[in-house]
Amino acid sequence: MTQPAAATGLAVVRLTLNDFRCYPFLRLEVDPRPVVLTGQNGAGKTNLLEALSFLAPGRGLRRARLAEVARRDAGEAAPWAVAARLARREGPDGAVTTVDVGTGREAASERRLVRIDGETVRSQAALSEIASALWLTPAMDRLFSDGASGRRRFLDRLVLGIDPGHGTRATAYEHALRERARLLREGRFDPAWVALLESRMASAGTAMAVARRDAVDRLNRACGQGLGPFPAARLSVEGAVETSLGDLAADQAELSFRDALAAARRRDRDAGITTVGPHRSDLVVRHASRDLPADQCSTGEQKAVLVAIVLGQARIQATLRGVPPILLLDEVTAHLDRERRAALFDELCALGVQSWMTGTDQALFAELGDRGQFFCVQDARLVPASGI
């Protein structure tokens, strides 16, 4: 069997689910090679990827409420849990270290608990110091043509993989934004308190914009030449704060943003929204060689551009953090021809990334061969399968 390049990176080697979606209980042990899950629609493939996505900060690949994740037969008030052992091989001697990560929901609560090596941590942000996950789902096939909110979330997950502190800054920004909006809506407020909230928004929001611009610059270098049959992509961020950073130093951009918030108080109160800030920015992507906005490309080309961006991000993280992210690729072979499928599998193995891929037809993963490990998913049960 071919020795997997992924053995030098980060991998889930054991996964345990309790009352998660369609799984009453599951324990799965795998090695660092790419994992392929095949089976009929509704068998539980995507649910397993969603469980893995909870090993990173955030609401998972479906952005579900915690109650929605509980196994249906157990009731919405039921607790659920996802636990994993992560193995990392690094250093000149290839030493392997492991960490046990667990997360889940307390009964009848919307609070998500996180434990690392058995110790409860205060915030999900601690997960980003251990590992990161990126995902592509069928819903993201329309990422470039749907609204800006999905593209912002996609961008911020890319940023989080480069800068783990990005999530903490985003949380601080959102908290101050909501509190300011509440005070403006109520109409009676202490101007000094609103000014303090605007100062917090300006500080955290400018730092978010700086991190986004830095991530986009890195991605443009990583994606600028393309990857075999995958097209080169050109990215930019459109937003008032991000644009100001092209002309101003960060401290000056922060002051400008703070002043803009103060000037917009009456407008924001009347509109019921905060009209300026990085929460309104957008990720713009172009197919570089064709010089076309991505949303004007064919469905297949849009999928190829998305894959190119994710692979570029994996390269960046492998360089900056020593290990690439875990990739969760739901129905990834859809809209990819044979040449691009083969190139994708080759790159995943060369990067040393553990990827979890799903599909209904195992034949579409034939080019992966014994470099991967295959499972058939049937009614929330996993059965080992031979690669083609």
C-alpha cells in the first residue's frame, strides 16, 4: 500500500458520535489517508461531515441550532456529543502527538460545551488553536451567485485558518454591534456608552478587515497560477473599511471607521440596521484566465474555482501552521470531469491533508485507489469497502 503523505499532517484517527442527527452511536477508527464515504442519499454521509465540522469553532457546515442536531428520536431537548482523537506527526523525528477533543450540547440548552483532553474550556475559540476545518457542500455551488453573507462566512473561515484570533475579534465586533443597535433602537441612551461601543467596533472591525486583506493577498499568491486543470482565481474584498486600508494606515482607518459610525447613528436608528462596517463586506472572485466574475462562469467552472481556492488555502495553512486543515468535501466530484477528479486526489495526497469526501457513486473516486480508505454508509452504519 502506498504510504500516505497525510501521515505527516493532522488527522482524525478516532471519531465517536452520540445521539447526533441519525446516529444513536458511532465509533469509527481510521488512518490519516483520505476517507471516502459512499451511499444513497439520506444514508447519513453529510451528517458525519457535519459532526466533524463541530471540531472547529462555529455552527458547523449546516449552521444549525444545537437543538436541530440532536437525534430526532431522542427529542429536541436531548443532549448530543461528538468526540475525536486527533493525531499530529511533526518534527524531524516524525513524532506523533495526540489530543482528545469533545464537544456537544447539554440537555435542553443552547450552550455548546467544549473539552480538550478532558478539561472543559471557556470558549470554542480554543479549538482553532488545535485544528481547523474547511468544507465544500452542494449548497456552496451557488456561493458566487447568492447573497454576500455566504461569501463573508466563507472568507472568514479562510481567515480563521490563517489567523486563529480572527474568531475572537469577530465575536467582539458582533457583540458591540448588537448592543449599539439595541440602544439606538430604544432611542434613549448615554452618548458616552454608544461612543465606547463604536470604539470597540472600530478596533475589532478594523482588525478583521486587516486580517481579511492579508488572507486575500496570500490566497491570490497561492491561487494565482492555478493548479493543473483547476483555474487560477483572483480575489478581493469589497467593503468600506477594507477599502480604506488601501489608503490609510490601520490606526487611521480605525479612527475613520469610528467617525463613520458616529455620523451614521441617526441613519442606523431609522434603518434599523448598522449601515457601515465589515459585517457588510463582500468577497469578490474572478476566473483569472478568462477575466470573468465567477458568477458568470458555468456551474462546472464555478466548482473548479471553489476547489482551487480551498486547495490554495490548504497550501497556505500547511506553510504557516505546519499542518493543513481537515477538508470536508460533500459531493465534491459533482461537476468535476475525470481529469479534475484525478488532479484533486493527487493534490490532496501531496499536501498531506486528511480529507473526508462523500458521493453516491464509488466509481467516481477510482483514481484515488489505495491512497484512500473507503466506507459504505447504510442507514447510519459504516461498512468498510474496497477501493476500485
